Amino acid sequence: MKTELRLKMLRDMLFARRFEEQCYQDYQVRKIGGFLHLYPGQEACAHGVMAAARPGQDYVITGYRDHVHALVCGVPAKEVMAELYGKATGSSGGFGGSMHIFDAARHFMGGYALVGGPFPLAAGLAMALKMQGKEEIAICFLGDAANNQGTFHETLNMASVWKLPVLFVCENNLYGIGTSIQRSTAELDQWKRAAPYNIPAAWANGQDIEAVHDAATVAVNHVRETRTPYFLELKTYRFRGHSMSDGGAYRTRDEVDEWRKKDPIELLLARMIEAGEVTQEQYEAWDEEIMSEIEDEIVPFAEESPEPDPADLTRYVFVENDPYVHGGPKGGA
Amino acid sequence: MAQMQFWDALRRAYDEEMARDPMVITMGEDVGVAGGTYKATFGLYDTYGEERVIDTPISEGSFMGIATGASMLGVRPVVEIMSVNFAWLAMDQLFNSAAKIRYMSGGQLKCPVVVRSPGGTAHQLAAQHSARMEKVFMGIAGLRVVTPSNPKQAYGMLKAAIRCDDPVFINEHEAMYAMQGEVPDGEYFHPLEGSEVARPGRDITLFGYNISVHWCLAAAEELSKQGIEAEVVDLFALNPLDRAGIKASVSKTHRAIIVEEAEAPVGVGSEVMAIINEECFWQLDAPPARVSAVNTPIPYAANLEKMVIPTSADVVSKVLEVLGRG
């Protein structure tokens, strides 16, 4: 892999880590409301897969742990932060919040709160791309627990029968909210669950971004060239709780500490220092740059942006002035 | 105006819209090769092929979501759910995705997906094939709900729903597909909001929708022989309901009965009564009343099934009661 790409992935993952830590702090002081699901530990998944795809062109959809997927697709960080602050300048205008980041222009088709809900939506995006003869593909990022929903099985079946260009990425972080995969799921290897639907599948170490990138390159190329689905499992771990209200009673401190030794950012940094591609000093300088961007630009933008206009409260329930609601352009018969 | 059966009016709407726009597709159980359970998609598979007339596996919970996802990128899917009882399985994607995506994306995306599905009791289909579920769908912000009472509405509503940029649920009736009626020869788009006066009158308003419009019309005919002129208002749109139309009719007749095939709790009748209270309480000469189904799952035995569902005779009795002539 080229040094240039490794440098970019390292910096982008560090940015995502610092962004999420800022969200954690701002949530503690109640500048961010609702539920908040953070990504630290899993950064190599979104960044590694999208480095093999076409961010901003391929259509990406995911669950509620969605901030970093949005960032990777090119959604400006200040707009994501403004969304968390419930501001009009947010990526969804303040109507969505943390779990519903959207950016249609950058083909980030949303974060969704129903576990397993995005599976069929992703297949639908792929169906549209197929009908319209487009080159892009649909990429669906979800967790391991989503595979226990009916939508997983129904959608993989239809995506296979109808030959839809969709990549399913399973970020297996071993827990469905606060229940271990070992206590909830008969087959621990998630990639094996695609086999009954005749969908090719593979797995990779989700802590190692180069392994993720390599596996994702095969996966993305398969979908783009054959226009048929593929399933990629990434074995990973979240360092923080499921959401901010997670007491952590379901896993031990030792287990979390063990996984923290497999930090995807530390892993890549150590490898690059050893290869002489980056120095600890350069890395720390980046960190300072990133922190000043967050503290001096991103957070102030969110703080100072206006709240949504109360006049817009009901504006997006139905499309405004749709002529077909009132009998067509000529006003009915 | 040509006479046409209800199913054929739907088929004509499909055919015209699919011929016009290659992004219009239909999907559902047996809509293609088998020709459609009630023939609404009859012949379309031969004309438009399997890529646009899509036979689905029996997976309502997910093909509803696939249609929704495709609609986000400009496809215009019409989903047929074979029986409204099966639509419970599709509700997550219909309510949590299709109805909310435009709102929670701050207006960036839209989901112009149409769902057609028949409900109602028809010939001893028993508890799990006889549900009347319009009451559930009509309470969801972001989802338009319409319900045709005749072939003209069926044709014009499907065409308008396909072109409309909002998700639209079309509530049909299993026992109405063979109904004959006049359909305009030229292209026609029926409104997706509002109501229609199906028969003008001065003494009382009978609000019906879908099949119950016909019970109201039969009752009005009978009452007219007794010198009572009932106005029949067809509430063809259930979300949003036509507040202005409800107010206008009740302000004229000063009495109202809502006639519904569904059981009463939390239903169309409840909602129309609430609107009457809010809009024209002081215009009333008598308390509004409802004619509704008995509150049970639908029984199988023919005699019991018949007892559950209201008839035009029940409407006549209720009118006489409200007028103090019972």
C-alpha cells in the first residue's frame, strides 16, 4: 500500500477519534441531546472500506452509530456537529440528530435507528442503480446484532435472487447493545451466514485497517464488476459503551483493556513509525492541528449556528404544493 | 365514460403510468407471472418484463423496505400487499422509513412509494384475512392514506399516487374488485386530499369511505322514501382528513353519523367525531353517532361473520334514532 494512502488513513482515523471524543464531552455538558453512539475502536472499518470504494459517489447507508461513516463520505464535520447540537446548519437541518445524519448530495443516505432496518433500504438503492444503469454501488454498514433481524435474511435472499449491486459490511463488535454475541447468536462467524443465500463472503481483522482495505478492495471490486452482492465481516470492538447510557455491566474491564491494546490507530501508527513513514512528532503535530480545528472551528460553528426556524416545524412532513395531491396540474376533472 | 370493473381501472392506471415512465415498477406476491391475485396487474408482466413487474418472495417486511430504498433514488415503486393483514409485517419499513425519511433528513430526500392493499371482510376469510386496518395507517405523520369507493377513484387515485412525491397507502377492499363503474375516457387524476358529496341532502350527514359509502347511499335511498334527505359524504382521503369538508356538511345538516366497516375504537369514526367537536360543535342539533363493526376478530361461521359487519339497515335505524324517530 502506498505511503500516501496510509498517511491519509492514519490522519482520518485520528480525526474521527478526536471528533467522537469531543461529542462525548459535549454530551456530558448536555450540549448534545438524545442518544449518542460513539465509534472509537471501530475506525478502521469505515475508513478501510471506504478507502477501497468511492466516497461521495457510492451510496452509503448505516445504523445509528453513524457520525464517522458520514465523515468518511465527505460530510463536513462542522455540519455533523451542528446536527448533534440541533442546529439549522446541521447535516439534516436539525431534524435528524445523532442517529439520523443525512447528506443526499454526498450520497450518504442516512443513519437509521431500527436495528436491521437499513438492509432492505440498501438493496433498494442498489435496485435503483441497477435500473438506471449506474456504475455506483450501494454499501450497507451494520453491526452483528442486525443479522438476527428478519430483514437480514429476507434482504440477502432478494439481493441474491435479483442480482443487486450491494456490499453488506458487518462490523462485528461482539455485542448487541448489552448482550454478548455468544449469548444471542448461534453462529459466531457472521460471514458464514451469507452462504445460504449464495452470496460470496469474507472476513478481516477490523482493527487492522490495511487488512480491512485489502478485503474491501476484493469486496468492492466484486460488487462493482459483477453487479451482484457481497458480504464482508470485520471483527472489531467498541471501546465505549453501546450508547452514553451504557453502564458496562455486561463486559469486564479486563476485556475492554485487552481490546484497547488492539487500537486501530495505534496499530497503524506503530507500523508506520517502524517503516519510517511517519514520526511520533509528526503524529502529535497532526493531533494538535485536529484539536484546534475541532475546538476553534467545528464546535464554535455548531455553538453559534441558529436553531431551526419554528416556521419549518411541519414543512417536511409532506412535499409542499405537490400538484397531484389536488387532482394534477390542471386541477382535477 | 366507459364502464369498467374496479380491478381493470387499476390495471389501466398501471399500464398508462408504466408506459409513460420507465422508473414506474410494481412489486409484490404473484403480481407478475401469476397475473395478480385480484388481476390489478394482469398482463403487465408480458408488456413490461420481470425487471419492472417483480414477483417477490413472501417477505413483506423487507420488500417494502427495498421499494422505499429504490424510491429514494427516483424509482416509483407500486407495492401490492396481497392482503392488508400481511401489511402488519411491512409496517416497520412503511412507518419508520418511508413516512419519516423526508422529515428526518430535513427535506433532502423523498420516498415516492405507493402501497396498495385490500382489507375488509369477504366471504368467510376468518380472523387473519379480514382485517380493516385503515385506522392504523391513517395516524402516521408523513404517510398519505386514501381509500377508493368506485372504479373512477381507483383509477385516478393510483395515477395521482404514482406521480405524487409523498408515500401513499391505498386502502382497497377484497369484495370490491368486480364492482362496475364509469371511468373517464381521458387521463384523470383523483385528488389525494378532500372529500366528495356522493349524494346531497339536508337532514343528516352520513360519512362513509370505501365500501361503507355504498351502505350509506343505500340507506339514504331508503330514508328518502320516508321523507328524510340524508347527505352522503365520501371520505376518500383518511390522512389527512378533510376538516373543511366535514365542517361544511355538518354545518348544513346539523347531524352526523360515521359509518365504518371497522370496529369502533380509535377509528375513522372517533377521529371524525373529534373533528366535528373541534370545528362545528355549536352547529349540532344531536350528538354525532357511529355505525361500526362489533369489536371482535372476524369469526369464520357465516352467521357470526354477518353479525359483526354493519349493513345499510343498521344505518337506517341509527338515522331514525338520531332524528328521534326510532
